[in-house]
Amino acid sequence: MAGNGRRRGRLPLSLRRGAVAWERQHPTWRDARPAVIAGALKRAQARPSGNWYVVGASRDVGGDRPLGRTVAGQEVVVWRDGGGGVVAGPGICPHLGAPLRDSPVRCGTLVCHWHGLSLDGGPFAGWDPFPAYDDGVLVWVRLDAVGGEEPLDAPVVPRRPVPARALTAVYAGVGVCEPEDVVANRLDPWHGAWFHPYSFVDLTVADAPDGPDGSGDPDEDAFAVDVSFKVAGRLVVPVRAVFTAPEPRTVVMHITEGEGVGSVVETHATPLGPDASGRPRTAVVEAVVAASDRRGFALARAAAPLLRPLVRTASARLWRDDLAYAERRWTLRSTGRFPGA
């Protein structure tokens, strides 16, 4: 990557020279072959998830209130026990069906606000807990009846910087689509500078899986992208990013060269169930785990409460556009009009 401004310099920012107008950049439609994207998606769907689903950010599960989510039509509630560990189970009270997401947690025990039934995380009156996992950034719940796979003891957590030494931010949004539409979107890096010119410029896919077959190894079955993140005006941060799909509902972008080597952006797609019209809904949970060995990065970590909203706003803008496309992709697939279907 020497000679293209991607070597690490004194400053993380570069001045974009010889900028090309949006309409004059190199078309990518010939490179973005449907068979390559479809093949990468198919291989991702064949990898085991162990029936684990991301339900939210670790910081969203506090000590006094539970986190309530719906996964594939199954109400789920998650809270922390007296030792700070995560506990999960059905979100319906076994007594008379009250929504447990609206109930408080007292000393690690969930107390139903309807009649005072207490749940300490153990089986009780037909209420059986679900396996739960807190990886320090995200919380996962294992739903064997939903996934139908061979269970795994823990989810497939991507490689990432140590959260305690990183800046983390988590965005969550909902779209009318299925998880595969979200994953397919992320396995098409060619659309970045065309569809999101406010965030990405000078994008080149340096490497992609060979044809529709690719590799069964997610680390080898990867898309390598040279791209500049737009900061303001002509100021950019050039990097090389590698996209992989370690399990059916996750796509991870690793920064492998340039500023922030080792940083990751994880996209997790969790099915929610149908809306009132019967259309599928999917939650997108995107985790940014940024790291740097620059001295000033410690200041960024200290300012995390101020920076997280900015990161979430940037993610929301991207996903506003991408979820609109994911809905269109699902609509075309469901009516048999998607190209190549």
C-alpha cells in the first residue's frame, strides 16, 4: 500500500488530493458480481451460530431495569444478577402473562410489577432461563428452539480490541427485511462510495472471494477494501478494511492497515418477527470497537460519553440508507423479481 497515502504518518488525517467527482468515479457494477455476493452469503449462512442471537449492548443491561427484546417472535428479558452476571429468559410472566420487560430488578431478582412474582434466574413455575453471554460489548441469548442448530457453549464473538482499552459505541435500528438482506448488504463493499459518498471515498476492492465457491474458512473468505473515511471537506482517514462473515447473522470489518489497526465494526442481524402486515422485521446491532496506539487516544476514551452519540449518529445515517435498500431487496426477493433469483 506504499505510495497511496496509506502509510501511518504523524497525523491520522490525510488531505485528499486529485479528488474525483461522484459521477466520475470508476463504476463498480461489473466487479460487484451477483454470484460472488450470493456465494459469500450462502457460505456465511452455512457456518454455525450455536443458536446465539445479539439482543443489545452490554451497557443497556443495568442493575435495576431489565432489557426486553423480541427474537423471532419470542419475548426475551435480560437482567443482571447480584454478582453482575447476565440472566435471560422468556419475557412473559408465568403467572398471568405480564410483560417482564416493564418490571424492576431488586438485588439481582426480577420482580413482576403485576403481582410481585420474583424470578432469581432459576427455573420457576414453568419459567425456564435461556443461556446468556456478555462479551463486554454486546449481550447474546441462546434460543435453541428458534435456531434449531447444534448448541454452542458460547457465541462466535469476533476478534476485537480489549474493550477496556478501546472506544466502544453501539447503534441499534430496525428494518423491514430478513437477516440475510442485512448480511448481503455488508458483503457488497462495492456500493460504499456510490451509495454513501458522505462517509466513504476513493474505495477500491483489493481482494474478493474467487467466484461463487470461495472458501469455507471465514478468515480466507474475505473482502479486502482500500477506502478513505471522510471527515470534513478534503480531510480523510485512509485505511485497508477486511470484511468477513464468521457466522450467519454477523459481518465484521477489521481495520488491518492505516489508522486504528485492529479496530472493528461488527454488524449483527437479529430477526424480530413479523410486523402488523406480516412483513419480517430485523434488528441491526452495530458495534464499533475502536483502538489506537496514539498517545492522544486515551483522551478519546475519556471523552467516550461525548463521542458515542456522534458515532451512533453516523451509524444511523448509514443504516437509514442501507435498511431502505435491504427492504427493497426483501420485497424483490419475496415477489420473485430480485435479479438472478
